[in-house]
Amino acid sequence: MSNASPTPGSGCSVLVTLDGVVHDADRPLLFGDDLAAVRGDGVFETLLVRGGRACLVEPHLRRLAHSATMMDLPEPDPAAWREAIAIALRQWSSLSPEEGALRLVYSRGRESGSAPTAYLTISPLAARVGAARRDGVDAVMLERGLPADGAQEMPWLLAGAKTLSYAVNMAALRHAAARGADDVIFVSSDGFILEGPRSTVVIAVDGGAGRPCLLTPPPWWPILRGTTQQALFEVARNSGYDCDYQALRPADLVAAQGIWLVSSITLGARVHTLDGRALPSSPMRDEMARLIEAAITGDR
């Protein structure tokens, strides 16, 4: 396809392939047998676009490469991705001053055989994002069907890879919505907190000396290492907070001084209701927002 100007108001306002070509976002791009579509055989990343720039680009590119390695995909070319991101950001800035969601997609290519498929999109944020940032979320805990420990000995489960196979995650969110909730926290089959379908779980607890400590489940469990959570912990430690990876039970969430679902787009959604139980307001609410804001802009 030739270069094309993005169309304002389209569902995906900017579309750029890894070769730097800008495509019409309202025209088909994939072949019918692309393994991204027929098998979910690929990986992706989603980054926040703010003020014409993408947040935490390098951590996301590193995680894309890690996921590709787990999937036995060819190693992504970070320089090519950086250049394609820059082109997409210029296109987005010409269309909108608003925040956007930048998605990097990397699949195995066509089922009939081809080079990998690689492209990126920038689209407007979903309406739910603003509400979750502002008001917090009502979450339910659902069993994930995996034990917390031992996934590293079952690499075919791809635990820790951000794959395109998101059907289970989306089904969990629909199940939560049917129960009147906004989001989900997965629990392992042996009763430990794992993650959200699109987020990392972070809680605040009393760390002694009147200063809260931030905790999240161990990243060697069957969860995705959170780019925003890692940046948050770095900023929080520099601000004097203790931060640690620790095994957490549902009771730890109920007793916490605050629960957040941390992600690249929603940033920090405070859980105000858990399994139908209203939680008290967190004394860390404003401070957590400040720390996350510093975390996502710290690489600029």
C-alpha cells in the first residue's frame, strides 16, 4: 500500500507498518491467513501517548523482545520499531492533541509462510479509561486455573509473555461485567493473587514508621511483568518508600491501605469495591497518582 493520511474519527486513527509506511487505517492490512488472526500467534505491547510522545518506550521494547523470545519469534529490531513509532507519533500529533493508545503488533506472519508481520496503531483511549482513573473500579476475584509456582517448568504455557491470545482475558472481563463489576483480579489455583487481565496488582500496606510499603506479586509467577509497575517502584523507592515482591492472599488485599490495578493506559485504577465489598478510602490515593505520573514521564 502507498502512504495515506489517517482519517479523523476512524476506530484506529493511525496505522504504520514496520517499514515506516503510513497506511489508511480504514483499509484492510492483514492477509486472511495471518497467524495473528487465525491463531493469535504473536505478541504485542500497548503504550500511552501523551503530549505527542510515547511513555516508557524502552521498557516496552524490551518486553516485546522478551515475549518474542518466549514465542520463538525472530528477535525484533528495536531501531526499526523506534523509527516506526516516531512516524506514527507525528501522524497522531497532526490529528489530535489528546492522549492515545499506541499498540505494537508482531506476529509469525502468514500460515502459508512469510516474514513476520509487524505494524503499530495509535487510537483514541476507550471511554472506560477516564472513568477508571477518576473514580476507580469495582473488581471481582476469579480463579485463573494455574498454580502460583511451577509455571517456569511449563514454558509452553507462555506465562509472562504478552501474546495476542487474549481470549481468556477478555472472557474474564465480560464475566465481571455480567456481574456488574468493572475489572478482574486473577487468583491462582492455590489461592495466591496473580494479576488483572490487563494490569498489575499493587497494594499499599503499613511499612512501619508510619510510611506505607508497596507490594506486588512475584514476577516469576505466571504473570506479565508490568512496565508501569516497575517504573512506579523505581520512582517510589527514590521517594523513600519500601517496595517489594511478595506472595499475597485475598485477605491481604482486604486488609491493605489501598489496591491499584496498574497498567500502561489506565495508569492506576484504585479498587474501591472488591467482590461486592466496599473498601475504605486509601490514604495513599493522591500520593499514588503522583508517583505513577512521575513514573510514566521519567524517561522523557
